[in-house]
Amino acid sequence: AAPAQKCFLQITGMTCASCVSAIERNLQREDGIVSVLVALMAGKAEIKYKPEFIQPLEIAQLIENLGFEATVIEDPTETEGSVELLITGMTCASCVHNIESRLMRANGIFYASVALATCKAHVQFDPEVTGPRDIIKIIEEIGFHASLAKRVPSAHNLDHKKEIQQWRKSFLCSLVFGIPVLILMIYMLIPDGEHHGSMVLEQNLVPGLSVLNLLFFVLCTFVQFLGGWYFYVQAYKSLKHRTANMDVLIVLATTIAYVYSCVILVVAIAEKAEKSPITFFDTPPMLFVFIALGRWLEHIAKSKTSEALAKLISLQATEATVVTLGPDHSVIREEQVAVELVQRGDIVKVVPGGKFPVDGKVIEGNSMADESLITGEAMPVTKKPGSTVIAGSINAHGSVLVNATHVGNDTTLSQIVKLVEEAQMSKAPIQQLADKFSGYFVPFIIIISTVTLIAWITIGFINFDIIQKYFPNQSKHVSKAEVVLRFAFQTSITVLSIACPCSLGLA
């Protein structure tokens, strides 16, 4: 008979452990199926079958008959085990060659590469044949010392403290300087009987510069460069990758509104105008306040999830007692190993009150297990030979022997952590849409405002009367060309500024 082959299936629609056992039970009845291993959280099944009896597509069909969706994974590379080791004691290239060739000769290892500079080894293996513990043993037999390259818990990209502080600073800074701007704006809108209040603000300190515009300028400068600094950083990163996201739009609109306002003030002062011009200084503070607030809240929400995750990770057992069995399940010897070194197929002994270090099946002993960390159910669940146990759950009152089926990153707990990490790293669909939209929106707005600028310059030089109609109160001693340019700039800036609240809506 031909040797058994392995296939991997992606299964969707499984909701709980009973779905898993239904699939395993029904498949094992079929001819030609040697073993079935289903991982609930990852939604994957690993099946060994005899090709002369049954084919992967037929297996997928069998699972679909049970009411789940199943597809065959064509590329099984992600499903083989891989491990990263730290190796000490290597001195030269021949050490590297020694280790590599010895590992490649070992049974069940597909690929091994050792880097002398970083002292790291990357090994891919068949988890049914071998595992990290055996690999470390092989390396230590040649006379080097090897240990697993630990994943630093803080490297779970889950710590949002820095971002929270940054956005909070950004928000508070924009708020402190933004509120006075808001008050001033509202104050200017109140119609005065005697015109005393707004007259004071509109008085010129020097010709062309009113008290109001000076206040606006000072407040806005602080917001733009203190409150908005982080936006500039983000926008710069985005442009470096040749994309235009939300931040680019915000920075663009606020900067242009700010720079334009500064320029027309300077021009007005230079011209000694009797009336200070109308500026756009009120746009940037308002925008920064709202958007920074949104970002700040978003990161606070994310960090809440992260704390819960960190607690979940801490529930994992750190050590496991791996036993060697003799005839009729008698224990010959046991050794304590770190939980990362438990391999699939190991027999693990769990004492009363201990935590199950890995997902597996009970082969000997009866007990109750508290699985509330996964299921939320406080009632202990009976465990007898054949029952599945979940890593991290607590063994209540009987010693059991467990055959490890899912270890390391495949345990239910690790999968939950991985899913939450992915959920946090990925953007919400609406945010992806907004960023995609900004990608077209930003260039579009820039083009329109440039077109506006050119169009008005052209119109101005062809027919100056139109400009005169829209832009009447010009001082007489300004040249025609300057009036046209000034008007054209004002229209194109208006287009940009008005596009800016759109970015607010998107945010």
C-alpha cells in the first residue's frame, strides 16, 4: 500500500468544540482516512489519508455534507512547523555548516539555516515527526547550546501607550489654543448695537494688522506647529510611500490656509491697507481639535483590548511535565520542560490543580476541568479518555495523561491572541474606504484648486471687468496684474479650505 499522505483544509462555520468533534468523528468513519486533527480557532484541519481510497477534494465534500464550508489549502508551507533558535558557542563558518548538515540529515526536518552573525537558526520541520525539543537535543549533541528565541511579550504590537500620549498631547494642545479662536469667531458673529466690541478687535495696531488677526495669528501658530506636529510626521511618512492618506489632506489644507493667511497679512501691512484682510486662521485649530480627539479615543479603545489580551497571555502555563510511557500506560520517566518545547504527540501529565499546558486529548484518567477562560462557563467539564482539553484551563481534581495535539502557536489561546492582534493591526473597513477615497480625493482637490487659479488669472487678463465686479474695494494705486493675482489666489485657496471639512467628515 502507498504511504499515507497529508492534506490541509480551511474550514469555516465551526462555532464550538462540538463542531470539531462532529467533523473528527464523521471523517474517521470513512475508509482511507488515517487521522484527523482540527483546530477550531485557526479554522484548519490536517488530515492524513490513503490516496488509493480517498482524495482531498472528496474529504472537503464530506465536510461540506456536514454543513460546513471547506476548501483544500494548496500551499501547505504555512502549516509545517517552524522554529527559531538561539545558538551559542559558534565560532566560525564550519560550526554553521556542521549544525546545518547535521540538522538536514535528521528525520522530519525540511530546511535549516543558521546565521553566524545573529546566532540564530531557522528550522522548518514536520510536527508529526519531530519538534523543537528534539531539534535542540540534536544541536546540543554536537556540542553547542541552543534555546528557543523568545517572543518578547511587549513585542505583541499591543502597547498603545505612546500613541495615546501623542494624540492626547496633540488634542489638548489644539484645544487650549483652539477654544479662544472659537470664542473670537463667535464673538465676531454677534451683531453689536453700538459696534463697540468688534470695533476694538477690528482696530488696526499698525495699518493692515488688526488686533483680531494678530490674536488669530499667535493662537493659530501654536496649534499648527505644536498641536499639528504629529499630523505632519504621519503625512510625511505617507508621502514617502507615495500615497496620500487622511493626514496628507489635513496637513495640506491647514498649512495652505495658514501660510496664505500669513502672506496676505504681510502684504496688507506692506501696503498699509486701511482695513485688515479676512484670513482663514480659524480653519486649522478647529480641524486639529476634532481629528486629534478622534484619534485619541480610537487608541484608548485599542489599548483596552490589549490589556485584556496581556491578561489572557499570562494565563498560559509556563511548564509541562512530559512523560515517557511503558506498556499499558505506565509512566517510566517524566521530565519538566518549558511549555514552548512540548511537541505534538508528547504525552503530558497534568496534576490536580494544574493548568493544561497544551491542547490535547485525554488518554488516561478522569477529571473535571474549569474551561471558563475560553467558554465563560463556570461549571467544570468532565474529562475522560477521548475528551479534548484546552490549554490554559485548570484541571480540577484528578491526575490525567494528555496526548498533545496542538502546541505552541497552534493552541486555542495563542490563536485567540493572534486573531486579536490581527484585528488590531488591520483597519476598520470604513477606514480603509476613507483612506482609499483620500488617495483620489487629495490629488483631485489639488488639481481643481490649481485649475481655479489658472482660470481666474486667464479671465483677469482677458476681461478685467469681471474681477472688478467680484472684488470691488481695491485701493486705486495697486496695479491691475496684482489685483488679478490676488483674486485668483483667494479663489483657489477657498477651494482648498472648503475641501478641508470633507476630510473632517472622512475622519
